[in-house]
Amino acid sequence: MRHMPPQLLTSREDLDALEARITLLDDEARVRVTLHDGSVVEGTVSARPTLEVFRNADGDEGHNARLRLDDLVQPETAHHVWVGDVRDIERLGSA
């Protein structure tokens, strides 16, 4: 089953911002990410996300990236976040 991002990013400005966020998400970095809706997720980056191409039901093409964070308190619990939904990234250290 393939997950669809809530938004497809297409403008050069949005793609540049997405790529900039991805560069902050090093393998095994501990981070706190704040999403556009104000929610916060903390965890360890399992692997740096990659820019991916998606198509919606209408056939429109765009980009996004999926981030997996292993919970800091319960590492067996994974959080999945669309990088396009991230407003801020705070580095907390490394694993």
C-alpha cells in the first residue's frame, strides 16, 4: 500500500524548502519537529528521507518526502511525518 502525502509540492520555492529540511535530517539525528498544525514530534531519524514523486487521483504530479522517527522514549514506536508538513526542525543531538 502506498501512502499519499496530504499535499503535493510543485513550485521551485516549495521544493527548495523541502530539500533544505531534508538536509537537516541526518541518519540517527535526534530531532524535535514542529508541524504546520502546531503538533510536535520528537525522535531519532531512522534514515534521511528522500524526495519522492507522487501522483494524485487526478494524475497531477508533485513531490514530498516521508520521515520516520523512532520515538525517544519508546524506540520501538515509529512516527511517520511528511516533510512537507514540517514547519521547524530542532536538533537534539545524535543517537
